[in-house]
Amino acid sequence: MSKQCARCPQKAALRRPKTSEQLCKSCFFRCLEDEVHQTISSSNLFKPGERVAVAASGGKDSTVLAHLMTLLNERHNYGLDLFLLSIDEGIAGYRDDSLETVKRNEQTYGIPLKVLSYRELYGWSMDEIVAQIGTKNNCTFCGVFRRQALDRGGVLERANKIATGHNADDIAETILLNMIRGDVPRLSRCINIVTGGEGPLPRVKPFKYTYEKEIVMYAYFKKLDYFSTECVYAPFAARGFARDFVKDLEAARPSAIMDLIHSAESWTISQGAQDQMPSPQSCQRCGFLSSQALCKACILLEGLNSGLPTLGVGRKNQGNKDRGKRGGGAAAAAAAGGQQLGGLIQLKLEEEEAAPPAAAAAAAAADVGDSAVCATKP
Ligand SMILES: Nc1ncnc2c1ncn2[C@@H]1O[C@H](COP(=O)(O)OP(=O)(O)OP(=O)(O)O)[C@@H](O)[C@H]1O
């Protein structure tokens, strides 16, 4: 005999992964919606009148985000001007199909959609980049370019904020990854619900406390139109082991995800570690947010355009690999086609070589989100 819903006289239809409560579908919907509203209001994520870009990939998280942002905006009179912002990375058999989903959602939710592609912004699609560099570091390119492409789209569309579908599982994974890597400066930052607050276009995560399993259940029971295929390059991403570990922890102890986040929120990070985070500045070339004179996107693009594709990928040694292959720093770059570029490359390599390891790691990572490890995580 099935149990009664813990909140109403209806029969329970599911057990909530986050709390183990037995609920009927309607009570589950309402719980999840109220929790996301609570996150938004208690963290003051939005102000009335703001124009908000909902970063929409067509996947489960951002589809539920588009649905809930529309619903909560109406239900609680947030007064937001919402639109969907999609980045077409140019991955055949993956993003082209998921963008079709976003286009249908544009109709469903009645909010406009803006699509920007890597090809139009950078002159390269991800498929072309992978053809050039292989599958080893492609997630770095994808993550760096996507991060900036979202900023570019937001600025073009005069948005005040970008909302992404990063969920509690994503944040728990990032906490673990930063611990495993001993990256204390980023550990202090990865739990923030708002990032980039110092720049013109802050990013917010309304799903910071929402479990991935519950997002999937919500999408499934609400019969939302979302795209569920993994990126064709995902098996090559280095984040997988942390993801599996979080899933194992959750299976043994469902509260593990929230416990990890709450623990990380209560840590006090030493001033010394915080000081290792470079101050944000504008890239001298493109003007977008950067931690150094040139942003990571401009450095990666220079590498691609000049035949030194691993320039700026990963940490200190990667640049040296290229330099070794080509016979050395500025001379190699000049040989690859540009005195100016040679100077920039040399500058970058010298900066990396001069920096102590932790500072170099922080500098390399600061303007790329978590993309040195994986594409799109917080
Ligand atoms: N191509 C894209 N265009 C716009 N936003 C994106 C794109 N890719 C990722 N995002 C944003 O970044 C968030 C995290 O992306 P990630 O690739 O980790 O996907 P995910 O966890 O599978 O999310 P989703 O289910 O929404 O694809 C997404 O929820 C979305 O808000």
C-alpha cells in the first residue's frame, strides 16, 4: 500500500532525494519552487526592474531554471525582464540539437532568445578547435570561451545579471576538486552564490542549494522539454571522478551534498590565501573581465590563430611544452607569424615562471571559472 504524502492527504508519488520525505507530485513541485524562491529572496539575487539573462543550454538544469524563473517572476512579482541567452559552441550532434530545444522553450515561456556562436565571436567552432588540438584540453577552450561568450551576450543585450543552472551537486564537486588540488584561494570563491559582482555583469546561481536529482525529477514529472544527451567531448573531461565521488557520498548519506556546501560556507580562509587571488581588471585587448593584462580567452585565441594551440592551456608547464616544440619563446612565436604575439607569449611565460606555484595556479584559473578542469562549472 502506498504511503500518504507527508504534507497533504494525497498518496505519495515519490521520495525526495534531499530530505527523504514522501510527497505527492504537487507538494514536491511546491517544495522545490518555494526553496528556490527562498534562495533567491534570502540572498537578494535580483532587484525589481533588472534585465536578467537566463543562460540556457537546453539541458535539464537550465530548462528548469527558465521554467522556474518565469514562474517565480510572476508568482512573487520580482519585476524582472527575462530573456534566454544561448551559446552555440559548434558541436555537431550535440549543441545543434539542444538549441532546437531552447528555441521551443522560447515559445513555451514567451521570453525572447539570443543565440551567439563561438564561430561568430572567435572565428572557431569547438569541432574545428578539437580537430586542431585533439580531445585532451578541449574543455579548457570550451569553458573559457563560453564564460566570456555569456558575458558578451549579456553586454550586447544590456543585461544586468546572468543566471545559470549550476546546482548543489556542481558546487559540492567544485569544493572537493579545489580541496584535492589544494587550491585554497578558489575554495573561498567557489561557494559564492554571486560571482563577478565586481564587474558589470554578476552571475547568480538560484540552484545553489537544489539537488540535481530533484531538478531531474521536477523536469520529468512536469514533462518539461529538455535535451538530455551528454556533450560528445564530455568523456574527456577531468571532472568526472569528483562527480562520481559526490554521487557515491550522496548514495551513502543524502545530506552529504548540503553538508559539504554548509561546511565550506563556514570555513575561514586565511588572508594570505585570499591575497593570492588576482584583482579583476579589463583585458587590454578585448576589454572583458580578466585577472591579467590579457584575458585567458585572448591568449587561447592567439594560440589557436598562430599554430601554438596549447599556449595558455593548464598550468605553467603547458606553455613550456609549446615553446620546447617550437624552439623557444618569442623566437618561436615570431616564427609562427607575429612579433607582437611573440612579445605577448614571452610576457605570459615569464609571468608564469616567476610566480610561486599557488599564485600561478590562482592566476591561471582566476578568469576561467573552473574551466581548467572542466567546461562550465562554478
Ligand atoms: N551553451 C550554453 N549556452 C548558455 N548557457 C550555458 C551553455 N552551457 C552551459 N550553460 C549554463 O551553464 C550551466 C551549467 O552548465 P553545464 O554544462 O555544467 O551543464 P549541466 O549541469 O548539464 O546544465 P544543463 O542541464 O542546463 O545543460 C547551465 O545550467 C547553463 O545555465
